[in-house]
Amino acid sequence: MCGIIGILGNEEAAPRLLEALTRLEYRGYDSAGIATLDDSGKLDRRRAPGKLNNLREILFKEPLTGSQGIGHTRWATHGSPTLGNAHPHVSGGVAVVHNGIIENFRELRKSLEARGHVFETETDSETIAHLVSSYLAAGDSEVEAVGKALGELEGAFALAILFEGRQNLMIGARRGSPLAIGLGDGEMYLGSDALALAPFTNRVVYLEENEWCVLSREKYEIRSESGERVEREPVLVQGAGAAIEKGNYRHFMQKEIFEQPDSLSRTINAYVDPLKRSITLPGGKGEQIDWTAISSLHMVACGTAHYATRVAEYWFEQFAGLPVKTDIASEFRYREPALPKEGGLALFVSQSGETADTLAALRYCKEKGLKTAAVVNVPTSTIAREVDLVLPTLAGPEIGVASTKAFTAQLAALAAVVIAAGVQRGTLGRDDEIRLTKALNEIPGLTVECLKLDETISSMARDVAKARDVIYLGRGVHYPIALEGALKLKEISYIHAEGYASGELKHGPIALIDETTPVVFVAPSDRLFEKSLSNLQEVAARHGSVILISDAKGVEEAGDTPASTLIMPGCDPFVAPILYSVPVQLLAYHVAVEKGTDVDQPRNLAKSVTVE
């Protein structure tokens, strides 16, 4: 989850490293650090605990010189987020930044200590610097030393390594964590993703699993795990350089919520043929899915993306008649699921395309012979490169840690896939296809209308912010939206919140309800609304503070029972989960603002989870 950057440049590296780290801070903000080589080749570094601004202040007082350097922003795994544990780690003229987890670091550390190495930190990452320096001390070259060290490391890593006295050398490596080479004009870069490299270049070479690279300003060499040379041409990355400024918005999350009409339009337009009023699935890798040959579907994801698959589970079974299983990626392969030998499709959903657990689940399914597809926001990501079929979301860069526009884009893409599957499988006729496609096309405009409720939701948030516990309820396809609403509130406001299927209320959760407990009902006036209304009345009878999110008809039928109501635009029930995601996002956002938390960088979280 950490972010790393390396520069072999022709101008001062420290300001450029700091700029790149600004783009990488979403990956972790427990500490940050930079190391550079000055013109004489002397290694120096600056580190700071906490946010990147702390490092920026130190660099203002104690600048670093030199055109070559590495930088790091940390999400802590081994060792507390202190100054001493901040990267880069240094040993014997070797400086290392690391994203990942070294699983055998205790054994390596014990062995190195027995040989006289003195450790300064609690981290697994420091072991890498000592291991490389031990081989250098034994007479190996820098390349030889790194090659031998990589052979001893177990676990996941993306590395950038700097060597004192070697102003035209940098080495990188990846196993389980993403890493990309950026090609400049007489310059070379390393970064966790294209977003970090975007200020410097759009020519990128992605390292694949177990590859490492040797960089100079003039060239790059990629090597396999065994040390053999690998030839790979750069790709042009479009859009990574998009502005990451908040503009007139207070937070990135707020900006990204309000970008949803545009992100939804882009995503839907990638699937919908407006003239034919039909769906065409992208086939950029030359692959397509024969939905008539699919007998079962496994959908695997983490966090918010998992809730997108939970919505799609209802859709696929209702509209395509396809049996579906949804799994949390971190549990999937460990339960050793029974996968079909034929007719199975595994579909993975990820914003970054680098989520470690999701990637591991993908590789598990490929080993079992399943056809694979991915709904992913970064088309050059590892997941996108390894699946048979990429189903893109065009949300653009999402900086806020709590996912918003990426989630609704995932839902839109999945909705399009469901329509295509239903048409192929004969469960949707032409009239159904036209109706559902039309409903999908209407969502961006309806989202604009929904965003006009912002001030109303802000007022509601003042009371919710006083609560210790909040319950979210939904039925059918809106049950996952209740789960997502609870997750959003937890993530950024730190209020305990839980989402439940409304019908499960009386099977335990109702015991939690009293006059201090807000209960948020996500309940459009669909075929299940009468059932939801009964649950609402059960809560009101126990003096729970009911917040009803529904359309005009639903609010009218509820009467004066809810303490607060939010009247949503009317829409086709098929796309309602996409639309109803917006108010739960806004409610979480305004509650967090009311409580004064760090909305964009909530405690203990990071945007991209690239470690198990």
C-alpha cells in the first residue's frame, strides 16, 4: 500500500520526488521520506512521521541536493509509524524504499545480526538494505548483490534501490506489488503507478511478476527471476496526468462525488450503442464472452468493490438467469472453493487493478482453468493485463481513499454486462433490452438531480454526527447499498455503523435500537417497499430516529413516521442502486465534515491495498 518513486534525472530530484509523492500519498500517509545522491555521490536522506506536509517542512529547512533520488510514503505494516521506521532505509551505502511485506525477515535479520549487522528499526523493509549491502561487502557488484538478495526474499515487494557513489544507477524489482518504469528524455523513473510518473512522462514499461530492472539515464534492462534479459516495449499511458487538484471543492471525496455524472456518462458510453439501444461489450484484448456457454459465475472483490458484486449478483440472477456466487477476495482461495471444470466464469472487480487479494484470487482461478474477466478502472494494471477480458470503468483517477465515483462506475459497467448477458441467454427480449438500456442512459442526468440534495443531506448530517451507532437497512438489491452506506460512514467519520437486510432486523439488530440510534432506510418504492415500510414502523415503535431515502411515492406512503426524509428522483428499479449510492456517500461525507475528521485520508486506511 506504500507508494514509491525513483528518479534518475538531470535537475534537482527532491522537489520532483515530492511532487510525485503528492500523487502517491493516497497509498499511505503514516510517514514519508526521500534519499538523494549529491553531485559527489554522497547519500543523504530526510524523513518525517505523519503526513507528507511534515516532510515538506523539513526539506524547506534542510534541503537535499542531487538529481538522483528515491522517495516513499508509508502505510505501516511492520513497525509503528515513527520517524525511525520511515523509509528510505539505509545500510552500507544502500538506500531502499519498499512496498509490500517480507515474510521471512525475522530469519534474515537474525542471520545478518549474527554477521555483525546492526538494525535501527522495527521494519521488515530494513532487512532488504542490509541484505544487499552484505553482498556488496562480500565483493559483488550492485547488480549481482540485488540479484542474490531477491533470491532470498519471501513475500511481496516493489523496490527502488539507490547506491552511494553510483549516480547513474537505480535498481527496481517487483513481486506481488506493482512497479513501473518511466522513460524520459535522458532521464529514467520508477514508480508505483503511472499516476506518480505522469508529471515526468507518459511512456511507461510495466514490470511483470518476479521481474526486476537495472536503470541508467540512457537505458533500461528488465530481467526475469532467473536473471535472463526480457525485452518489452513501452506503452503510452493516457489520462494519468489528469489534474489531481481539488479545484473549488473542500475535499477530493466531495469533488469525486460531484464528478459522478461525468464518470457515469463516460463508462456507460463505452458500452451502450445509443442508436441501436443495445449493449456492446468491449473486447480490446480480442476476447469476448459467450454467455450461453456460461453455467456459473463467481464474482470476487474487496471492500466497496465487493458490494458492487453483491448488487450485480441480484442483477445476474434476475435478468440473466445465471447462478452467481460472490466472494470476498481475501477469503476466496483459502476456503478452496469448488469451481466448475467447464462453463465457469470468474469476474473480478477492482478500482486500482492492483489489489493483492483480488489478484491472488484471479491467479487461483486461472490455475483452475476458468475463463476470467475484470471490471477495472486502470486498463494498464496487473489485473487488467492478466485477465482474458477487460471491462473498463472510465471513472478517472480517484484520490479520496473512500471510493465514490469508482463504485458507481463499477455498478454501471456491471449493469451493462448484465443486459448483454441476458440478451445472449434469451432471458431478456428486445423490449427488455431497450427499456434497461434507456434506464442506464438516464442515470447520469438523474445523478445531477440527486446532487441537488446536497444541502438537505448536509443538514441531516448534523444530527447523525452526534450518534455513537448508526444502522443502515435495505431490501433486495438495496441491501448491498445499505452495506456500502455503513462502510462509508465508518471509513471517514469513525462512527460505528452496520448494514443489514431489512428482513433481518427482528433477528437481532432491533435490540440495538433506541432514541439515540439513527436508522437509515434505503428504500425506493419498488415491489418490496411495503415490506420495508413495515420494518420502518418497527423501528419507529422503538423510538429509533428513522431517516428514509426514497422517491416521492415512498415518502408519501411513509407519512410522518420517519424523523427525516430524502426525496430521490424517480427511476427504473433496475438502476436504482446506482442512484441511491449517491445520498449515502453524501451523508457519510457531511457527517465526517461535521465531526472534523480527515475526509480524504482517514486514519489507518490507504487507497490501494497491495499487501495481504
